[in-house]
Amino acid sequence: MLTITDYYSILFPRYHPSRVLTLVYQPFAVGTIATLAYNEERINTRFRNLFGYILFFVATLLVLVIDLATSGKGGIGTFIGICAVSGAFGIADAHVQGGMVGDLSYMHPELLQSFLAGGAASGALTSALRLVTKAAFENSKDGLRKGLLCVLLYAFVFPKVPIVKYYRSKAASEGAKTVSADLAAAGIQTSSDNEDVKKQERKGKKQLLMENIDYAIDLFLIYSLTLSIFPGFLSEDTGKHSLGDWYALVLIAMYNACDLIGRYIPLVKCIKMESRKLLTTTIVSRILLIPAFYFTAKYGDQGWMMLLTSFLGLSNGYLTVCVLTSAPKGYKGPEQNALGNILVSFLLAGIFAGVTLDWLWLIGKGW
């Protein structure tokens, strides 16, 4: 939805869709992830993720239905419908992102990195499709087919992958109750022997948060900074340039592509940042991007804006993977799952803060 903000800006020119859609999305995402993270150990992870993927699929279908039912016309009623779908995406994201990050946190770090890179790859692919469809076609229904594919892959293929079965069995042996349904789907029965003893040995959520408060704040700062610029500022506040109405699309595409590249950089061990102090220092220093974007939009040309946008995406992807793959190390499976949910809660809270701060760019612009 963010990648086609140029389309929504034409349909709803008075409602700032690039900002409003992200703002509507966030309360549902943050409220849902907070509830799920608090009750993490009692929730069936398989059901949680399947519900999230199915809701993604249904909401994607509704985007097309609303567009077809209204014949692509704007208006407040249509906009409210699109906002409702955005809220549904927030609920789905909280289920899937928290569930999958928690699930993969007790597996090999490269699996978590791959999932995070997949999220960025979807943005890059969608941007590429949007550029093609803007040039040649009226719309594309490719996203609908991919949504259904996610449901089927998670339900029937993912649980049977050998390395996934190994790590889930290991987590179950350490007292994790959230993996029982996934193991059953793979044909593996778990034993409840010594479960109460192992549960007592598990660190509580408060202790896990206190031990990893720097990582949690890091994720909050990464996404509050990024979402205070992307996509609202890039869509509405960069001025007019030779690319015309292609300009915002190109900037969003460059952000998505560089975000994807950044998420693969930590695979090179020698340049993966693992020092907690260095991570925090680097993340805090990204605040310099705010004045950099402001003065570039005011005085610079589109080449400098593209360079800054690329760096924004690259640093966002790189730092996200560094934090989320480093934090779970040294914990037991159930603790890693809980920590993954906690960290995603701070990530989504950072997005919420970012899309709220994004409105500050409109001060003095008559709205």
C-alpha cells in the first residue's frame, strides 16, 4: 500500500494517504503485538502465524475488491474502507512478524536474517512491479497470489523442513510449549517430562527486557527515525523535480532495494556489527539524517536526495539484522522466543513513533 501512494494521492489528494495509512496501521499493530508478547508462552505459534498470513491474504483481496467496487473512485467512504484494510494489515503484521521472529530466534541466525531479508525483498519486488505497472499497465493482481502462497508454504512446507524440525524439537526439549502444534504438523510428538522444572528455570519477560534494554531501544530508534522520513516525507515533501510524479516512486524503490541489500551485508562476518556499544552509537548517530534530509529537500537536487534515501534504506536493513540476530544469543529456546516477541514490540512501537513524528514535516505548510 505504501508503494502505491502515488495512486492513493491521486484518489485522495486532501487526506495525506502516505501518512494517514501508516498512522492508522500502527495502533492495531502495536496493541496486538503488546498483547501477544505478554501472553507469548501460552499462545499456539502455528495458529498465530497461520491466522496472520490468512488475514494478510484476505486484506490484500479487500484492497482489490474496494478498488473494483468503487471503479477506482475516491471519496471519504472509500478512504475509510482503505484505512480499515490498513488496520487489518497491522493486526496481521503483529501476528506474523512477532510470531516468526520469535520462532526463528532459537534457530540458526541465518534463518532469521533470511526472513528479515524476505520482508525487504517483498518491498523491493513490489516497487519494481509498481514502476512497471505505472509505465505499462493499469493494475496488477500478483500480490494476491503471493499472499495465498505464504499461507500454503507456512502451513504445509515450513514445518517439515529438517532444520526447522531440529530447532523446534530442541526448543521443546528446553520447555517451549509454543512449538507443540508445529511439531505435530511435522509428525513429531513431544514429551511433557520435566516441563514444570524447565519452565521454572526460564527467565521472565521483565528480566529478559532488562538484560536487553539496549537492543530494544536500538530497534525503537532505528524505526522511529526511518518512518519519520519514509514514506511520508519522501512522498510529499521533496519538492518538484525533472522526474515529475515518478520521483516519489523512484525514491521508495531505491529505499526498498537498499534496505534489502543492507539485510544481506551481515552475512559477511567481518563487517557484521556485534558490539552493543557500537551498535547503539551508530543507531543514535542516524539522527543526523533528519537535518540532512531537510536541507537536501530545501537546497539540494534529486541526485543527493536519492543518495540519502539509499543510505537510509541500507542502514535500516543492516542495523535491523545486526540487532535481531545478536540479541537471542546465549538464551534457551523459550527465552529466545519471548525475547523475539519483546524486540518486535519495540520495533513496531518505533514505527508508531516514526509515523507520528512524520507529521511534523507539515508544520508551516498550511495543514
